[in-house]
Amino acid sequence: MREIQEVIEARAALLSEGDVKGHLACSAPEVVQFSLAPPLGERVDTSDPGPIERWLATFEAPPQRRVTQLEITVDGDVAFATSYDSMSGRPKGTTDDFTLWFRVTIGLRRIDGRWLVVHEHESVPFLMDGSFLAATGLQP
């Protein structure tokens, strides 16, 4: 389980450093992704750093990602992990920093002896008061 923890924490740190290729190297060639941003889901080609590089370019500096309350379950060559993550940064053109907490589930497979991300699901709860607004002020 230590190897899996290292993969998950490394990809968060690499993203925070702006090392897109290093971040993507923690993943299988194709990842099923349900991210915070649209669309609802997609298959991501991890050989193409373009989408993440374009997203990072919308910030003054790479946003800082922190993984907390990480729990890992392993069975053979398949594992899943859950965590509460935060992302903090400052979008270009603004003067205010933000911190967003969200839920993460990551699926991993051991491929050629390495644990690699094959599935990632990020989500923010929404208010059930009829407004259906994202509950972005929550913290663990």
C-alpha cells in the first residue's frame, strides 16, 4: 500500500510543481476521468500534456493540491483509494486566492510492476435545498 500512497501523493506534488509530464507518468496510457470540470466524463490520453498545461496556464502559479484522509484498498493487481483533497491557487486576472475541498476516488492497476492510475473521480457535493448549487465551502 505504501507504493500506492507514494503514487497518489507524487502526482499531487508534481501537479503543484507544474510538472505535467511527471504527473501524467503516474497514469496508464488511457484514464477514465470524471473531473470537477465538464464534461461528465471522458477517456484521457495521458501522452498529451496539452489539456493540463492549458488549464495550469489559467493560474498565476500552479495550484497547490493536498491529499488528506487517504484510504487505500488493494486486491491483487487492482486498488482503489479515496481521499479529501484541496486545491488552492489564484486564477489569472484576479487578486483573490481560493481553496476548494473535494472528494476523490482513484482506481489503480499494477501494470508491468508499477501502480498506475486508470480511473479518477472528483466531486463536490451540491446543496439539496432546491438551488442545486455546488457546496464549495465544505471542509473535512
